Amino acid sequence: MFQPSVPEKYVRLSDDELAQRIAACKERLGGRVCILGHHYQRDPVIQFADFTGDSLKLSQQAADQDEAEFIVFCGVHFMAESADILSSDRQTVCLPNIQAGCAMADMADASAVTAALEELAELTDAKVVPITYVNSSAADKAITARADGACCTSSNVRNVFQWALQPAGGGGAGADKILAIPDEHLGRNTAAALGFEEKACAVYDPHLPQGGLSAADVEAATFILWKGYCHVHQVFTVEQVDRVRADRPDIRVIVHSECTREVVAAADASGSTSQIIQAISEAQPGSQWAVGTEANLVNRLAQRHTDRFIRLLSDRPATCWQMGKIDLLHLLWVLDGLVAGEIINPVTVPADIAADARIALQRMLDIKAATGLTQ
Ligand code: SF4
């Protein structure tokens, strides 16, 4: 994506000057702007967020801010797309740095997903339904809806998989097989959580003819897992789990479901970002936690709960460098533009794609409501 250069006049400002001017812009724009900060965003940026949360929750909150004409999403590109899809036509979504993408979402290009569904249809007569993580492009979500599938989050993925495998007459999607896009690990961890053995999973590699799968491989699998991953959550290893337990025998290890199967199996608990936050927030004072998720969030949890011992599971940094492309410089540039009546870095999903992507998101929200999930 083309990123126009940030004007020279901003580059020379110190962090304090940037922060002061951002605060002044916010003051001037008042309720006309709503700034969203993803949990993985850095502190200097998150201090200006009106709401913090995961991508879907933030998009829904933004849509509820009727008076906000402008939604400035301090996250990555797919999150801004979801906000645009769920917000009203009179709201404009801006991504301060248009080059802030998600490496995992980019691993499932829409043309590759279309090709995969066609190849799988040639390999099997069974019904293959795509279930697409919200960490994906709007185009992937639209393809998912057209193929009878739904979106999922790491909080509700189990329920969405169960819905997909239920007979169509019983309210499900009637899938014989699920194509889980784009995170291999989330798909495998969810299959395991539903009681399936590893042999029920096959990995589809978009770089290989037919995904590297034979008809027999597809026939044997209930879950076909897209070969994609989050580089942040792949940092964590079983050796790190063993090491923190050797240092502190009473420590509890909690990791994100985007970690590998081995790490999730070795941990005491796993789940989405929201579920990790909830588990630690509800934990006893004095409890000890090693957390396998993005470092900015873990540091914030440690600052918030000083009566608990909280550390990152790894000694190596686990930060989302894509999210880090949103900094004070870019935030001020966009807000200054809005004050001057100029919209910088808008994210607009084409209407036909948005309409279908909304269907995939709505199916997920309906499943969530039907199962009484709160996250
Ligand atoms: S943490 Fe991973 S999944 Fe989340 S935005 Fe960054 S690269 Fe994408």
C-alpha cells in the first residue's frame, strides 16, 4: 500500500511536543473523533485512546459512537477494515499509518483462498466450509460468506467450529470439513479443544500445488488448516515454559491460542487476549503468571496488577512490529489533518466486499449470541 510521507514539520517534533499537539487536536475535535487503541499498541499511543480492546470489540464500540464522524484506529489494516464494515456510512475510518498490516492476515491472499476452495472441491465431494479468523482481509471475509462460512475470534472459535459441523437442518453450516483460515495454530488448538486427534488435521500450504494435499489427505481430515501463523505468538516455546516453572514452581503459564499446539498443551491455560486479561484480573493477589502473548499487553497487565507477579513467558521480545508502525508522529499527522478538514489515510472497503464480509461477521455474532458468549 502506498504511504505518503509524513510532512517534514512533524518529523522534527520531540515526543513531548507530539503528545501536546495530539492532546490539543483531540480537544478541538471533541466528540467528532473516536480514537481506538488495540491491546498490543504501545503506551505512548494508547494513552490517547478513547477505547482499548481487541479488534472486534473496538470496531463494535466505534460503530456505537454515533456522534463520531471520524474513527482513528491505532491497530492494523484488517482492524480498520472491520471498523469500516461495521460503522455507519457517515463515519470515516482512518489508519494513521496505512502500511501497518498484519503479517498473518497477509499470508492468506484472497486469490489464494479462492484457489484453495476450488482445489479442495476438486479433491473431495465433501462439503468444505471456510471459517475465517477476524485477523484477515475484508476480501477473505467476503469469500467466506459466499462459501457458507463465518468469521470467528479467538474467544468464540470453538463455538463457530461446532456451528460449522452441525447439520444445516439443525441450524449449522452442514460442513463435513472446515477450512480454517489463516492461522494454522488456532485451528489445530481448537480441533484439540473439541476432542479431535491430530490426525483429524491436515495443513494446506498455499505455496504448493493443491496445498500439498492428496485426495486421501483431504478425505482423512476434518480440519484443513491454512499454513499461516502470527510471528509474535510463534516466539513462545515449550523450553520457555519449562524454564519459568523451574524458576518459580508455583507460577501459572497462560498463553494465546495462536501459540503452537505444543506450547498450548504445556501451558496451564490458553485463550484469547480478552480471556487472558480476564484470568489475570480475577487472579488472587500474590499469584504468579508467565504470559505468552504480545509484550506491550503483558507489561501493562504487570503495571496494573502490582500485587501479582506477571512476566512475559519469553526472554526474547514478543512485539507486533506492524502495530508499532502507528506512532505519535503518524497519529498527530492524521488528527492535524482532520482539524484542517483533510482526511488522511482513510480505509474504505468496496461496498460489494463490505456487504458480504458483514454477513460472515454477522453469522459469527449470531452464533455468539445463541451460545451466550460474552467475549
Ligand atoms: S500480533 Fe500477530 S496477528 Fe496480531 S496484528 Fe500483529 S502480526 Fe497480526
